[in-house]
Amino acid sequence: MYRAPTRDCKKETMQERLQKIIARAGIASRRHAELLIASGQVRVNGRVVKELGTKADASKDRIEAAGKVVEANAGRRVYMVLNKPPEVVSAMADPEGRKTLRNCLRGLPERVFPVGNLEYAASGLVFLTNDGDLAAEMLDKWAQLEQVYQVKVKGMLTLVDLERLGKEIGVKMQTVRQPDATRGRAANYWYEVRMRDSKKEELRRVLFKEKHPLEKLKRIGLGPLTLEGIPRGRYRLIEQKEAEKLRRIEKGREGKEKTKL
């Protein structure tokens, strides 16, 4: 009597794309995992794999990515907000030997990776996780995610300047309490800017043209996440439901855009 190959079918359903397995294990984001595969830095059962469509079974196959073995049980999902100091690379490793986010994560047993980038000279909010699916969704819609920055410029902008420049660039600008003012006076002033990531270079260009070049940049908000209560160089673990707001906010915005069309 013929018996259906139930074991083989089960094995087949366990197979997933390598980049998804690597991202879920917290070794790299899904996009970075694709680069690792394409550059020959991924092995399955000792064999180098370069095809992006390759699938494997994390519970049965030995998978290595960038010299790290992918564990079948990736462990708990971790989500965190870190207050990056300036002159720290927004990555877990740097070929030039500069300080990285890893220096701020001592004692954390899980492997996490940053989602998106924050300039080397800038400070402020960086979101890290080992949830590859959420990271991939965020990166796909990164240009739509609102970010809040405090920017320090040379000199002082008037309220009229803020309104005019905000309209020209397509951002919202306002004054903030001056953190480094002495007796209520400061030579160079801080302002709050709400914008999409794509507007950052335009902001820098316009301020330079206005003879108020950008001197410092600090991200204090990313979607629903804020830096509130997190000292520089420290991080705060957040619940999955708080991190899920990032996914919902993007889906909500996408739905509104479709409705307008």
C-alpha cells in the first residue's frame, strides 16, 4: 500500500529563503543578508551559496553567515531604542576600527542590528532589533517614516525664517529650549525639525545657502519612538507591542495614500 511521504512534505514546509532565516537569527537585516549571500559569505552544510532564491531548513541544515552559525532557535525577539553618542558608527562593526553601537550594548546576550542609519557625526535615536521581518518592512518604507531632529545652526533664525525655510524644504521647523544657552543667551541656536529622511540633505544645503550652516544633528524621534528618559550612550528595551506601532503606522499611511488615489 502506498504511503504519502509525510516526512518529506513536512521538511519542505520548513524550508525558507536564506535571507529570511539569517535576519530572524539577528545576524543581519534581510537586505544585508542578501549582500552576504551575493558576496559568498553564506554557507549551507559547508557549501558556499550565492543564489538569493536558495532555501534551507534552519532546524536541520547548518547555516553560516559572515562566519556566524545560525541557531535553529533564534531566542526571544528584542526591540530597543539607543541614544547614540556622536562619532560612533551606526553599525555593529567598522572596518576602520572606530567605535560602533556594539560599544553601547555590553552585557546584552542577544544579537541585534540597527534599522536604518544615523550619520557618524550625528547623535540620538537608533532603533535596534533582531526581528528581521519588522526590519525589512521598515526599510522598505523608510522614506515615508517621519523623523524628528534637533539641529544646531550657526547664528539664529527668526520665526519668519523658520516658516519660509520650512515651506521651501517641505519640513516643519520650530524653536526649542536652548540646551547650551548661558544666562538665556547663545551664539548658535537649536531648532526642532520634523521631516522624512530624504529631506535631510536638502535641509543642509538650504541652511548653508542662507549662511546658517548646520553644526550639529540629533535625532530625538522615529515614528512613535522617542529618546525620552534615555541618557547618551544608553538604551531602553521596549515591548513588542510598542515596536509593532512602527508597522501599523506605515500600513496606515499607505492605506491613506491609496484612498487619496
